Amino acid sequence: MIYSPKHFNGSDSDRLQAAVDAAAAVGGGKVVVGRRVPDESVQRDYWLLERALLLPANVILVLDNCRLKLADTCRDNMIRSANCGIGISKVEPLHNIHIVGIGEAVLEGADRPRASGDGAKSLSADNARERGGSYIPISYGTDALDATEKQSGDWRNIGILLAEVHNFSITGIKLVDTHCWGISLEWCSFGTIRDLRFASIGGRVIDGKFRVMLNQDGLDLRQGCHDITIDGISGSSGDDLVALTAIRRWQPQQREAGSLDSTMVGGAGWGDTRDDVYNIIIRNVRGTAGGHHVVRFLNNGGIVMRNILIDGVVGTATAERPDRAVIVVGDQSYGGAAALGDTRGFMVSNVCGQARHLVEVRGTLSDSVFTNLLYTTAQGSALSFPSGSESGQNIKVCNDVCID
């Protein structure tokens, strides 16, 4: 049976959630959301989200040529797996969740977000600046005017957030002006992510001024993600377009799931090999990352990142505003670089694009192969090690060509 929000009453969020809950009540099913038909009470053709749409197991959510937009009153995700959230200290695994976009399926941020940025960014309701100006470590949010609300970002700013979801897919979606990362996955496995488009530029014009919105990554895979295929990512992001980031931090306030003290709803993690990131395939990435990185890999604290295949990454930034790197591996910041051997088994091919570096290893990397790399004279080399040659071990580069 197919369920639709048009068969239910209430606010848009009520109707959408009722359709999902009806499918879940019979063990699962398909929910199809079409374009919202204007009526006598609401003259708009898009669905307005006043809270996150929660997806349980065994549900296929089909967005058929429709637009879902966050309300200015909403400080929540657009879509979240139903097993996590405020006060849920143990995230139970869910299986078989699929989000399918057909045609022009759009998820869009609020006109005036209550909050934006990750958990390390403070809010400001007046952080206007010219695009390309100096870095300001604050992010736009109208909640900055309310002392009763949290004055920094957190996981609620993420567009689509899945935690402990296995056998999943997200396909055919366009994400516009997200409040933080467009999509974030925590401890997810055996999934497919395909044909996603991002349209964020690090902020937006609000009340006639460009307001900075930090950490507008496209797609992030966090701790514990494995056996996932990413195929067909395009567009622009205000930060890294695709990022695999597994950072181990042990501050007590970040250990428990369901807390608002982190950008990860699942807490600090297991502290063992269940936090590792592995068996990831990334293909056909084309876009620009707001001066950051088209594809980024970052792990430390004993978390291993291994068996990563990357095939086909094209950076489309302009020479006037280049990205830092088309691909970057590791970093000395964020708690320090990974130990040599913890980032290994990368197979990278067919990479080109405008950036200050083509492939930059800022941390450590071992037992990896790079082929078919097109670099420029300005980039200097296909593969660079700014932190020193000791960062790499058993790395082979072949078929690298300078194109100017």
C-alpha cells in the first residue's frame, strides 16, 4: 500500500509524519510525497517543516517533484532516523530506510534560520559581511536574540541525519541553503548514496545583507560508517562537499547520545574498532566547496580509515576563488593527525580541478595508489605533503600529468 500526506489532516508536519507512521504501523511501506496543492487556507505549493520528519525502519520515502522547506520557527533537522534525538541516550539500530527523490525533489533551509553552524560555532543575528571577507567564527541564527535558547550550533542544524541505520539509500535529492551539513551519517552501513545536488554558498542574503552560515558541508560520513557507495555528487557547498570525518574526542559532555553538546547525535562512540570507517566507494564527484575541499578525509584518535576507493573527482572552483584542495587527507588540527597506518588502503584515480592543491596529505597515509591525476603548474605536483615526507609510506603515484 502507498501512503500520502494528502490523506491526513493537520499542519504539513502533522500530515507528513502521519503518513510515515501509518506505513510503519503495518510493518513498513512506501510514502509518496508529491507537490503540495495550495488550498483555501495555505496558498503555497511546498511543504513547510515545523519539526524533523522521523523515519522508522522499513519505510521508503519518495519525494516526487516536491519541495520541503524548514519553517523559520523550526530548529530541527529536515529528516532524521526515528531512533535518535533529544534525550535518547541509546541509539537502537534501524534497517531498511530509503529516501528517493524523483524529478526536482528539493529540501531547503529556512528563510531566517534559528541556528546554523556546527556545535563549535556561536550564533549571531547580525553577522553580515561581504562574501570573501575575513573569517568570522560565528554563524547566523535568530536564536542569538533569545537568552533561553542554546547559543551555539548542534546536530539539529543538519539536513538529513541518520544514526545506526543499516541497509539504506538516499538518492535523487537537491539540498538548498542547509543550516549546517546537508547530510550526516553516524554508524551507518550497507548503503547507497546517489545523484545528490547541493546548492549552498556559505550563507545567504537575509534582510538585504549576506549572513554567514558556517559548516555547510554537503555529505558527511562520521564514525562507524562502512560498506557504503557514493555515486554522483554535484553542485556547490559552503564547506567540504564530501567529507569522511571520524574524530575521537573524549570530553565528558560529548559522550552521551541525545545531548545537544555535539554535532553528533550518537555521542562520542564506542572507543573501539566499531568506530572505524572502511569499505567506502566514492565515484563521480563534481563541484566546488566554498574555498575548502571537494573531498576530505579526516580521522584520528585511533580510529582507522581504510579501504577507500575514489574514482572521478572534478573540482569546479574558479581561479578567482579556488578551493584549498580537490582531495585532502588528514590534518594536524582537530586533535592531531592519525598515527601512521591508521589511514591506509586508498585507491584514487581520475582527479582534476581548480584548487591550490590537487591532492594534499596533511596528516598520514600509507599503502595507497594514485593514478591519472591532472595537475597545474600552480599546484606544483599531483600529490603534496606539506607536513613532511614522513607523513607517507608505501604510496605509489602513476600517470600524473601537468596540464599547463
